[in-house]
Amino acid sequence: MGGEQETVTRVRRRPELDAIRTLVVVGLIFFHSALVFDERDDYYVKNADTTEVTTILSGLAVVWAMPALFLIAGFGARHSLRRRGPGGFAVERLLRLGVPLLFALVALLPVPQWLRLKAADPGYHESYWSFLPRFFDVRFDLGEFPFVVQGEHFETGHLWFVVLLLAWALMLALAARLLPPERLRRVRDRVAAVAGRRGLVLLLPALPLALISALDGMEESLAGWSRWAYLLFFGYGVVLATDDRFREAMRRDAVLAAVSGVVLMGVGMPLFFVVSESGGDPFTDLTGPAVAMRALYGMTGWCCVVAILGLLDRRASARREPPPADARPSLGRRAYLYLALGALPIYVLHQPIVVAVAYGVVSWHAPIAVKYAALVAIALVLTIAAYDLLVRRNPVLRPLFGVRPNTTERPGQ
């Protein structure tokens, strides 16, 4: 490329993406704790008293949180692919994601399933070690790709995110190996030119998401989105990382995206309850209201992601020059960097800890609000402590949780 084009397509670092990822990962402790008290969700451990309030609050989060994580992952994948090449990128993702996935499958993920059985049946007294062989009694089902390993008790649990992310990353590496780069650049330039028109950065990516959500349905076990919708968000992140013109379009249309997201959610969320109360399944039914609700959901998700990224980018761009390199970071900044560098191990650790704490908390004689506050506080402390004491300070366990040896690297590298 010539120097002028190189200036147009150079992509600057996006610190707000690290902040969103950290917020979502820590927020999952609050989210999964809420599912213990949710009236609709079939969580591992359930409180005797439940409420619909958590359904509404959860709906406000799931519409954007996991899609944002996949988009941010796609953004990072593009830069990693450019630095390492397809082969090096595939190896790096297998080590960074595949190793923690395999380790967690053996060491952590059977725990919530075992506690589910104990919570559901007071007469269940099977030991954890006796349960383990039943957890690993599996079969292969290619029709469930990429969740090809299935079983009565086996599950990837909350690490479905890692399974999908690893699958999409390996597919990206294969595509980068096979597709001609010049043709991809020409396509990128055409798409970036179209995105420069007001509103099209919202409309064009939202339509495929609406179509997939409406026709393929929404998977409740995957935080309310189709796995193929997540592939689109990941792909969108890869594309956004190739050209700053996409960033400028999202920043420009951020307010329009926010307004559109609020309006679409205001129409779609009542439809969810209308379908549910009529005895239907809003996640899979092909009735008119259910299909319309899911189409609106897909569009809402994209509008929310554009609004959040665009508005945060506006705020970051409006800041003054960063402090000198030798300036000591504030306490809040140090806490943020600490959590940001531990995002993956915190994600891996949090749900088994939430379920284990909930198993004890639900037996308390206390209001839902008290139990929820206690559950969040205890689970948050234990998760951070487990990360700090067992992973961050342990050179043996660090690679098993996807943490690189270099503790001074920046988040998102």
C-alpha cells in the first residue's frame, strides 16, 4: 500500500475495549449470582424464593455484554493474526484458550454439575469422585459444532464462550491462510466507504443479526444468543480492526445507536413477556410475535454495542494528553490494570465459586436481597483471591489459565 492509504487504514490502540472486557468479566459474578434467584432460569442452585426482577435486569445486560466480548475478541484476534501470521496465531490461541479449557474441564467444570444434583435432591449422597466418571461419560455429535462432545452430565458450562472463541479463531486462521489478501483489502475498502454514510454502520451489520436471531433462534444456555450470531460479532470485530474509518463511523453514529437501541428494546422486551405468558417459547418459537421479538433483539444488540463503543471512544478521544510515563498510577488505575490482566482466569474461576457459595447461601433464612448481596460479596472476594494466590503468583498454574509469563504486558495483548 502507498503511504496515504496506510495512513487511512492505520488502527490505533483502543483502551476502552480493555475496559469493557474487564467490566463484563467482573460483572458476570453479579449476573450469575442473580440467576440463583431468577424465576425463569434453570441455574445449578436455586433459591426457594425467586423473582422476575432478575429476568428484566439480566435482559438489559445479555443483549450487549457477550456480543461485546466477542467483538472485542475479534478486534484483538485481527492484531494477533497480523503479528504472528495464520500458523503462529493458531498455535497461540490453542495455548491461550485450549489449554485453560482442557484444564477447567477436568478440574473445575464437574463441580457445578455435582452441586446441581445435590441441590435438587436432598437424598443424593454420591461423592464427587464417584460422580466424575459419569460426568465424563460422553459421545461425539458433530451436528452440535463446535460443542461436539456431549453427555448426560458433561458440559462446558460457562466456558462455552471459550469453546466458541477458540473455534472462531481457528476458522479465522484458516481463512487467512486460504483467502487472497489483495481481494480482502478491496472488499474492506468498499465496505469502509459504505460505512462512511450516516446510519449504515448501524443498519448493514444489524440485518444479518436480525435474520439469524429470528430464524435460527436464541440459545438460552449461550446467554440468549445464537452461536452463529456470536460468529458475526467476532467477524465484525475482525473487520473493525482493519480500518479506522469504521471506528470513525461508530463514533459519529453513537448517539443514533443509543436512541435506536432504547426504542428497539422498548418494543422487543414486552414481546418477550407476551410470548412467554401465552405459553410459547420466545427463544425458539416460529410464531409471528416470537420471530419479531428475536429480530428486534438482534438489531438491539448491535445498536447497543455500537453505542457503547462509540460513546466510550468519544470520551477517550476528548481526554487530555496522558500523564507522563513515570507518573505513578492512581489506586483505581492500578486496580483496573490488575483485573484487566486477570480477565481470562477470573472468567474461568468465577462460576464454580459462585455455585459453591450459592449452595450454602440458599439455605439461609433471609430475604433475597440479603442473600444476593452476601453471595456476590463472598464470590467476588473468593474469585479474586483464587486468581491472585493460586494463579497470578504460581508459575505452574499460570499457563493452565491462559496467563502469559510476562506480568508487565498490557491488557488485550
